[in-house]
Amino acid sequence: MSEQQPSRRDSARLDILRQELLSPVVSVDGHADLLQGLIKNTDCLADLEKIKTAATQTRTLVAAMLAAETENLAETQRDNQRSGFRHDLRNSVGAISGYSEIILEELEDADELSEDTRVYLDHLQTDSNKLLDMLDTLFQDDHESGTDSESALDLDIHSVFDSFDRSEKEDTETITGRILVVDDNESNRNLLSHQLQQQGHEVSTVASGRQALDLIPESAPDLILLDLFMPEMNGFDVLREMHQDEALRAIPVIVITGLSDRSAAAKCIEAGAFDILLKPVNPVLLKARVAGCLERKAWHDKEQAYQQELEKSYTFIRKVFGRYISDEVVQEILEADDGMQLGGGKQQITIIMTDIRGFSMLSQELDPQDCVKMLNNYFGVMTPLIQKYDGVINEFLGDAILAIFGAPVVSDDHAQQAVACAIEMQQAMGEVNRNHHTWGLPSIEVGIAVNTGEVVVGNIGSENRSKYGIVGHHVNLTARIESFTVGGQVMVSEYTVAALGSPVTVATSLEVEAKGIKNRVKIHEITGIGAPYNLRLEQDEQTVLQLQQPLPVTFNLLSGKAIADEQVNGTLTAVAVDIAHLETAFELEVLNNLRMQLPTFEASEDDQIFSKVTGVVDDTPEQNKYIIKLTSAPLSARDYIRSLAVLPQQ
């Protein structure tokens, strides 16, 4: 090894010296080509051809000079030879500089010098001057030292070869793999197979491109050595087919060919080849290229394994957290660079809030397991409907649902989607209650509020615990509108109606004063929406039966959750399944909430009956007569009212 190192280093010094000297010449050629497309002056084009001729001559002289360095000549002969090269090189390089100046002057005089032309001519001057400086440095070092000194052009050969030597002494893990050799020549296949087997690889061989494509999926090679010229199907076509198959595209391919054609090599690289080796293949170079490809393949396989693990983790996270927050919110958190960052932005959305009427009373009467079963059935029916209309369930608030439309996925139709969803949710209550009847559970009713407005949407909370949520005036307003609803209703704010693009059917419209809301708000009971949804709620017409004897009641007016101290007397004059006519001297307003007591009904202190004023009856001028709807009551009270509803008239 030590005897060979000096010749290796001398050869490397000449290689690098050739590269350094030829780099300016290559630059001259390139800029001359660019100038040919810009210059129209005939004389200047002729001078430009002289520059290209001088560049070619310089390239030839550099190659000859460096080749002469390897000749075994006497010192006098070597000095004479170097002197001749120096003279000829200075002349050829000087021609480049001289003719570029002539072109510059002629174009300036003719006022034909563009900015790009000036830049390219400046590069010709710079490159030629750089080459002259390099030649002066090289020959000056030789003259002063009497030898072809390595200090010329500051070529640091020793440090590189010392690094090579250190790497050979280091213990490195040899990478082996499964290699497929594809060559129609049996001698080539055998030679490559033996060389690779000696290096520890597992080798398979085939004699055609078609056989290779048939074998690759089965053998799953880590590397393919592919001959370019084969009958029936050549190596280039094999490369193209592999590149079109996602499973095969990742397998590295080294093309082995006797064709030393740069264009062909470029085509193979474009088709997916990792490298090109020329026949006959140098075994040392083959070993290095194979090792490089196998290492690349090993890293690719690791990356794929990591990617699969990440996808499994991603799927697991979405599956687990998707049960608590919507799939869209999980996706936004996972994909956004700042997905977990606290904060949000203002956005126009539509909000739905639902509430099961009388659920607090039901939860006291039902077994806890039955109560959860009832809720899960209700949520299980409603959740797919909200997702169907691109809504996002923001929260389950006990028995209530808070859903948003238009965020995080922006939609221009969020108001229409929300109203259509609310109507279909009311329609789906039949399915909910059929399930309840099957299990021996009571029927339930829900009130639904819909409101549109600007809110702040984003991650809310602290660094330790946060949620994707909405805040703002319109969230509170939606909750207030929901408190005005009765079972089976879809109550919509004036802001939602203004944002709707589809026609809707309005059953009633009211102006209400909501707690915590500064101005009165107009709300509308919606019973249908037109194209493209075409949904309609069927009104449940209940037959109201007059009672032979008015049923005395007492009631208190509710304000929010607070109960007024004043107790008012009244009578029920007619009843149906869950509605009644109430006569009282006290003046009430539509949507007032009442807590009632029936003196003729025995109830415990915890059993409370709640109702809401839903309309006015005008057939009794001397008395205030209202339509009330039962909103919450114990099962025994519901049964009692039903018994009153079916009493025959006497």
C-alpha cells in the first residue's frame, strides 16, 4: 500500500490540477455560446468564433501539458517542454481576452451593447485573467522549486488521502443484501454473481428483462444490476415499467452497459436508474457502488417503517380522540404546524344547540344505566346527521349538543346546512323513541336552536389543558334561543334567516327579550326548508278536549332558572297529551316558563311540573287564556294529564 500511495497521490494531484485549469475554459465556452444568441454583428460573431477556437486550443494544451508530467524525461527536457507549454497557453488565453475586448468596443461604438452582452463579455475577461493567474502561479512555483511543486494552486492532496487511509482502518459494518443480476450474457452474469457472492451478498440471476419483472415481486431484491442491451425487452424499458409501479420504484437499479454515451446515461437516470457502470466493471468500483445503493435502500426501508408507525399512531390518535372531539378538529390539530397553540380567530359560523326537554326529571326517575343508555341512543342517532351536513360536534353538555357549521372547515352554506340538519334531527326523534319503546324507556322530546354570527374559534384553555371551542356573544344568544323552544321545535334567529339562501317555512315569529342580551331579538319557528334539501316537519295536531270541570292549578313564573315568589292561581280548561289551555287573571307572555302545582295530583316535594306558554286563545275576552305545553314532569304526572285528555265529555 505504501509503495502505491505516492503514484496515487501524484495522479490525484494531476486530476485536480486539470479540473482547476479547465474550469475557466469550460466557463468561457458556455458564455461564448450564450453570446451567440445575443450578438447580431457579423464581425463580432467572427471574433466570437476565434474565442471558441482559442478555448478549444487551451483545453488541448492543458491536457497535453498534464499528460507530459507523467513522462520520464530528463530535467533539461522537462524544462524545455514546460517552457513551450507556457508560451502556447499564454498565447491561446491571451486570444480569448483580446478578442473579447475587441467585441466589447465594436458593440459599444455601434450602440448594440445590451446589458446581458456586457455581463457575458465581462465573464470572458474574468475567466481568461483567472486562467493566466493560475498559469503564472504554476510555472513560478516550478521555477522557484525546480520541481512540480504541490504548492501550486494550493492543492491539498495529502489531507484527503490521509482521510482515505483512516477510513480504511476504521471498523465499518459491511452491508449485504439480496441482489438480482439481469444480463442476457451468461459470462457476465456468472462473473458478477461470483464477485457479489464473495462480498457476502445473496445473488439471483435472470437472462431477460421480462423474467426480471416477473421475479422482482416474488424475490423482493434490495438492488438490481441491469444490462441495457437485451433481446425482447431492453433494460431501459424495464426501468420505465419499474418507475411506473409504486412498489418497484423504490428498488435501486445500477445499469451496466458497454455504451459510453452521455445522452443514454442521462435517459437511464431520468427513467429511475441510481447509477451507471461501464463494462468491463472494475470490481473495486462495483463493490463501492453496490454498498452505496444498499445503504440507500436500507435507509429507505427504515424511513418506510417509521412512516408506517407514524401512520398507525396517527390513525390511533384520530380514532381515540375522535370519540371526544370531532374528526375535523383532530385533523386540524394533527396537520397544522401550530395545531396545539392556544388562540383563535374570528369567523362567521352557524351554531346549533339542542336540549332534551325534562331530562333532569327523567334522570331522577330512571336507573343510571338506563339514563346513559337513553343518552347514548340519542347521541348515536344525532351524531351521523350532524356529520352528514358537515357540522362539527363541539361538545356534549350533559343531555345537550353544541354543534358548529362553517368551522374548522370553512363553508359558504353553513346556515342552510345547519337549518336542514336541525329539521332532520327533529324528524329522527321518531327513530330515537322507537328504540326507547323497545327497551321500555320513556319517549323524549328535544328543542333545537339555530343562530348565525361571528365568534372566536380556536384552542381555548391553558398549556396543560385546552379544547377546541367557540366563544362570543352569539354562543350565549344561541343558548338563550334554545331556552325559548319546546319539544319538537326548531327555533332560528333573525341572523340565520338573513344568511339563508334556501326558502324556509316559518310557523311563528316572535320578538323576545333574552337574559344577558342587550337588544330584543326576533326568532322564528322553522318547519321546512326548500331546495336542495326539501325537508319538512309534520305538525302533530293534538285534539284538545274541554274538561267538564275546570281543573284548578297554581303556578310561579320562572325567569331563567329563578322562580318568582308570587304564586298565581289559574285553571286548566282543556287538555291534550302534553298541552293544555290555562285561564288566569295574571297576564302572561308567550314563551314564559311556569312551574305548576296540581292540587288534585299527589306528588312529592321533588316532583315538579314545568310548562311553557306557547300561544294565546282569544275566545274568552274577560279572562286571559293561554296555550301551555308541558316541558318537564314526572312520569306519574304525565300519565295523570293523559288520563285527563281522554275523559269523555258529559
